[in-house]
Amino acid sequence: MTTSYQTIGQPVSRAEGPDKVTGAALYTADLNLPGLLAGKCLRSPYPHARIKSIDASAARRLPGVRAVLTGQDIPENLVGRMLRDFPMLAKDVVRFVGQKVAAVAADDLDIAQHALNLIEVDYEELPAVFDPVEALEAYAPVLHPNFMKYAGRADDPQEHPNAMARATWGIGNVAEGFAQADYIFEHTFRTPHQHQGYIEPHAVIAQVDGQGRLQMWVNCKTPFLLRRQLSEGIGLPQDRIRINPINIGGDFGGKGSFMDSHVAYWLSKATGRPVRMVMNYIEELMAANPRHPAVMTFKTGVKRDGTITARHARLIFDSGAYGAFRPQKGITYGIGAIGPYRMEHSQIDSYLVYTNKVPCGNMRAPGAPQSTFASECQIDLIARELGMDPYQFRLHNLVRDGEESPLGHHWRNFMGKPTLDAAVREAGYQAPKMTPPDLAADGGDWKVGRGIAVCERHVGAGSSTAKISVDGQGQVTLYTPLQDTGAGFYTMLRQVVSEELGVPYNEVSLVPWSTDDARFDSGVGGSRVTHVGGQAVYGAARAVRAKLAALAADLYGWPESQVVFKESMVAAAGHQAVSLGALAARSGGLVEGDFTYDSERDEDLTCFTAQVAEVAVDRETGQVKVLNFTTAQDVGTVLNPQAHQGQIDGGVMQGLGYALLEELKHEDGRISTLTFGEYKMPTIADIPPLRTVLVQSQSGGPSPYGGKAIGEQPISAVAPAIANAVLDAVGASVTQLPITAERVLQALRSQPA
Amino acid sequence: MKKPLQITVNGEIRQFFAEPYCSLLDALRDELLLTGTKKGCDEGDCGACTVLLNGQAVTSCLVLAHSAHDSQVTTVEGLADHQKLHPVQQAFVDHGGLQCGFCTPGLIMSAVGLLQENPNPTEEEVRFAIGGNLCRCTGYNKVVEAILAAAQAMQNKLKA
């Protein structure tokens, strides 16, 4: 791949950095408006109950209370990202602990909180179901009797009324494949809820202006999709809703749902004043939109030599009480579950199931960390059973470039083997295993092990628009509908402009658009932005460049094709260069270019990740300590190495949390881990030395300059790599995340003597 | 009922009223409109609200505003000298020590607190000092890199 770029490929620092280190960058909860009220919701204490009556009269009488709303006071419209099954406020039935049943707007938060305490709700408890496997049993209570009337539901017939969606993928005929096998293995794995853990809780400000138009500031990374969901819920046409740009304090998939947006509108409408609603972190951990838990059974047939003949995965994703935070109509969760292994027969059956728990949404690589944990752990269990090294077993079965994937795709320039080899080499996978002296000295019975896991994931697709203007002073301004979640694309997009127009990247002014300013944008997420946002900006930059080159040709008689843009100057060989500003000034105004980029996902292109964990396990206590962690990543052109590495470091860290620490624990549907003291996310003390090796693919990807994707890729294989390392160290197979000391000890004790 | 109090914030004496139960964090954000200090968990677990109270890094959500009466408070808004970033701020930018920026003010204040006490910390001391700051974006490595670089830059400046 050529690297003759000026700015692309440079590890330049954040252009938006200075605002973020001085406190100048504004987030939703930082905004203030004249007359701003505080909004807060009353939430259900029951996992499944009928609302018999609500008495809000005392709350309404409290001085300083400006509005109290219940389900009786607003339309019954159901809302959702695709499947519309979620009432804005519960009216008749609550289906999870934390569901909103009433809302208050008051002069300040203390008054609002006091008012909530005065609302009396009479509930009648209903039978509840918490386990997604049980929810599919004939005796399970049906949670959504009106499911067939919901808009946006999947069309396929359901096996059980609690299965809101199912999908099947595969090739061949697994029964035939199992008949060819010498051995058949079947294992079941479980994974818990994972909260995205952004430090900024959900926040929204709604203001209904004098003309009945809704102005909104909200930390939502998909504002155009939110605008549609608002319109469906509140009944205003989309062009009467404006969602304004604002910084987002972390996303990881979690900031695409509506949360309090509809309720904030109703409160603002009822009071005629702007209303701010900020979830506190207890509400976040109780009732936001965490990653789906899953119960996954994998059946795999192999020959004696380790050749996989067939794989069947049955994946049950626990969606919680509603499916409204899921952006797809059908389901895509688990689509890569079978692994990047060669086989003639595969089948994945994936279900999304209602239970009386918190509704789940998207988190970084939705569905993949769950199924990769199951899939890759089973690979090691099989390899060991056959007496093969797990690395050799993977090499034996891994799809090679040019071969068909287990779902029938033909990945171009597939980088599986070189990437796996790089990870193994970089990690010293085959080196002798030594217990570190400090652990050996502490008196435990420590054993060291290494584990591998691999995964692959697409480059995302979608739609975005960009506009670029150049003024007579040479100021270049980039307009984008993408909202900054922090991943670094505001700098990467400036680099694209810099590369094409020859101006320093940090002198490109970036103006985020509101929803009034663009037709549509798919938003941030799904490994999409570098590709889709990048191509939109690239297209706009090329359009401006072409206009400026034509202008120079016109004014100075330069050959249009020989005009170059460099160091804020425009030049052609043998001529006196002019500044960008001087040239633009000659146009009589701004020189502008815009571009809309639309794309479909290319199923024949994927990004491959191989990771190796080295752990020490204390046989006496079950404690696991990660000693080293290595990521090998297949990449195209890396547009900004600093931001790229930041995605890998952050993704691995969230994977470490998923592997070892994080779990929203439930007792009869009540989440008991409601603080960061109990819901444990990695602190710096939990981060082992991380190594990264990038493996260049020759074909590159669809992003400008041949970039691929990195946001979601590094998270999914972390947990199985660690589980496999624990298995290697002490022979304990932990089939449920997180891998706590208790579970390791339990697995050790259940080993045959 | 709101009662008067006085805190020197970023070198400026601020007199205002706050409820007896108002946290220093809420007072900074809601009364003094210094929103650079962030509210994450509001329970002392995430560290996003870290400020310096009489030179010590504290989680301002766990400090009552009135208990900071007559004290010196430094927030992230008080570090830069006009347009010139504090060396810790500059290092966070240069080394990719920030992504979404929400935990960043708290991390920076923890780092500034550390470097005021211990201008030449080891990597282990840096890691210890930010042990109470949750960051979900960076994986922390670039944060440590930034703080060590800031310490070096400040040392070099002293020597020069």
C-alpha cells in the first residue's frame, strides 16, 4: 500500500483536545437555558405488575412542582428504534424493575425527587420470568400478548410468543455433517449483562418553543434515527423536531436509544419551559440498555485429525422486557458465531427472547462477544480433547484466503493465518511458562497458562453527508452530521480534508450539524464512521478541490489536472502559487462542496483479530491475574495511528472487564449491582501490559485511502482468550462469564480426580 | 435552607448560597456554573468530579460545599494560563490521553494533584494516583504516558 500521504497515517493529536482538557467542551448536562426545569421519573419496583391506580395529587400540590405526568396523561403510542413495543410511560402494566411510570418537572432536582416520593402507585404483582430459556417454555407467562400488533416486528413466525425474533443462517446440512464426524461435542455457555460504562449518564434537554417546535439537546449518537422515534411517539412531524449537536461523553453502542427523550418533550410541553433530565448512575445500571446476556449451546462434529465437519449453534439472547432498543428488524446477533473456520455444514439459530428484566440494547460489537466466547472456548475444549494444541487446531481449520466462509461468503484477501501467526509470535505463545517471581513469592499455588481466541467482523456501512467551505481568508470549514462520541473521528475527518486541500488538519474548523442541516445520517456505530463518514468528507473535499482547480484554470490558465494543493497554497508547475484564500476570494464568495455517501455492507470483506492472553491462576483461591495480553489486528491504511491504537486499547479493556469483572447481578429481576463499587469496571490496576501488532492487508478496505474498521474489532476475542488461558493454566473450564475466582475454584473442584 | 459560604475557586473569592446538603460538585456546577467538573456516578466511585481542595485531589461529589468554606479549590478551568495549556493538559492532548473527554477533567486534576506533591513520580506512583479515576475509552495506557510526559516537561522547565 502506498504511504505517500501528507497527513493520513500520521499519529496527529486531537484537534478537539484543547476544549476537552480545559472544561470548555460542553456536554448535555452542562447546558443551561432560562427557566430550565429539572425532570425525573418514578420507576417500577416490580418486575411484572399491573398498575391498578396512581395517585399523584400530593405531588402535584408540592410547591415548585410544575408538572406531573402519568401514562394517563400522554398518548399510548409505543416507541422503539425498530420494533415499537415500549410505552413512553407505563400505563397498565410494568414489565421490569426500573420501568418509568410517572414523570415530574420541578424547579429543581430536590423538589422533583421529593415529588416522586409523594406519588402513590397501587400495583398488583404478576407472574414473572427471568431466565430466557425458561421464557421459551410452554408454562412461561406471555409478556407481550399484543406482540402481533406491534409495528416494526420481525415478520417470521415465532416458536413462542416470548421469542420476539429468530433467525437461522448456515450452509449445507448439519445432520449430514455430524454423521461424518468421529466425535461430536456439545457445550453450553452463559454470558451476563454488560453495561457500556460510559462515564456520562444519559441526559436530555427538551424545549418546546412558541411555535410548538421541539428543540432538543441529547447525548444521542444517532440523532436522525432519534428524530424519527420522537416523531412516532409524540406525533410531531420530523421537520418540527430539531436535535442540536452536542459532545457525547462515551457511547460504546449505548447512546443510540431514546431513554428520557419522549418524556422530556411531554414535560416541556406541559410546562411551557425547557426541561433537563439526567439519569443518575443508579438508574443507568438499573434501567438503561446494556449488552444482552446469552445462553449458547454449541454442537461441533470433528474428525480424528481435527477437521471440523459441522457446527450448530443455538443462541438465546435475553432481550429483557422490551425490544425497542434494538435497531434491526430481524436479528443479527450471533451471525459470526460459528467462527472463521472451514466447514461444509453450519447452522446458527439465534433467538431474542422477552424476560422481565432491563431491556437490552447495543454495546460494542453487539452479539459478538457473547458468541465468540462460546465458540472460541469450545474450540479449545475440543482441541484438548483431541490432544491437539489449540493453535494447531485453529491453523488446521481456519479459512484460508480464497476459500468459502462457514456462512458461504468469499472474503477477499482474508488475513486469518498471517494475523493468527503474528499474535502467536508476538505473544511468545510457545515460550516456556514461568510464574512471575512476585506471584511465586506470595505463597499461592500459581500456574501460568496461555490462551488464543480469534474473531472476524465486517466493515460497517450506511449513509452520511458532508459539506466543506473555503472562504476568502483561506479558512476551511467542515460540516458533518456526525456527533462526537470521542472515538477520534473529528480529527480523522479533518485529516481527510487536510490531505485533499493541503491545509494543516488542526486549522480545519469543524462544525457539527443539527438534524435540520442534513437530509439523513446513519449515525455513529457499527464500525461505520471511518468508512461512511470518511467517504462523505472525502467526496466533499474532492468536490471543493475540483471547483478550486477549475477556478484556477479559469483565472490563471493553469491546466486543471496539474493544480496541486499544498501548505495552504494552490500551485501549478511553472507558475506563481497563490494562497487558498486568495483563490477562493476570486470566486466572489465561499467555495463550497458537498457529498452524500450511501453504502451497503460488503459481506465479502472482513477484519480479522487474533488475541493471546497470558494468565496466572492460583489453584488455592481461583484468582486469575492477566500477565500479558496481545492483539494482532488485520488492517488496511490506518488513517490515524494514535486514535486507532486508542480504539484497540479501549476495546481490549472493555473485553477484560467482560472476561473477569463485569456483571449486572439480578435477584428476582432486581439488579443488585447499582454502583461502580459493585458493578466493577477495570481501573488502571486491572490493565496488564498490552501488546499490539498490526498486520497489513494488501487489499485494504472501503474507507478513504483504503482503511478498514477498528472500533468493534478488538473486544470480542478477549474473554475467550482469557478463559482458554485459564484452561491451559489449571485445566479449569469456566463456561460462564465473568471468570471470577469462585467460578474458577468451582471448575477446579468439579474436575475428575 | 440555603446558607452563605465563601470559597476561593481558581484564585477568585466566590461568595454564594447553598443548601447545607449541597455537594461541592453541585455548587461548582450549578451555583458557580463551572461545568468543566463532571458528574458521573455522584457516589465517589468514578473520579470524574475530582478537583483540588487545598491542594489535595478529592472527589467533589463527596465533599459538602459548606465543608469547603474558606478553602481553596482548583478546577480544570483554573489550570490553563490564558490560552496556554497547563503541561498536564498539553500532555493529555499530545499523547492521546483523552477520547470522549468526560472523565478527562477528573483525571487531569488527579494528575495535577500528584505532580504538586511528587513532581517526579515513578510509573507505579502515577498508576496509583489515578486508581480512583474510571476511564472507559482509553484503556489508561495513554493516560499514564501523558502524565509521565507532563512530569518530564515540568521538570525540564524547572531546570531551564
